[in-house]
Amino acid sequence: MQINISKNEFQEIVVRKALYWMTEKTTWTLKETQDNFIIDFAPIEKLTDLQIEQQFSILLNDFYLRNLLNKNNKHLREKIIEQALIKVYQHNV
């Protein structure tokens, strides 16, 4: 089974993270063109093409949303870390 994904739609890191979690259920190969990622899946378990596609879509969307959240919250996370380090430093001085 083959799936083509536009590089305009998903970043490579999102695709690779989703593929990592597919390894239990399928073997896969990732190829790319200038515009697309091309993924060939071969099931290890008794899965239909539809089940593979559904599972991959769930993972792809999950990692896409996680990636967006990480980008949008980066400044906030850095501020929290900074404040924690300031408190640790002040406590040790």
C-alpha cells in the first residue's frame, strides 16, 4: 500500500514521528520527491489497507497538532524555565 503526502501539508519531522509508531504494525519505506513524501507500507499483522491508513492518519494528525502546540508555546515554556532557574539560583545564593 502506498500513501503520498504533500510536503506543503506536513513537515518531515511529523511524518517520521508518525512512521516510528507504525513500526509495530507495519514495515515501511519513506521516499521523497521535491513536493511529496511517498510511503510504502507492508503489514506485519493482519491489517487491511484501510486499517493501516486510518492508524497512520490518526498518528499523523496527532503529531501535527503536537508540533503546532510546541511552536506556539515555546516562548511560554522558556519563560517558565527561566523563572524556575532564577528561583533556584536565588535560593542557593
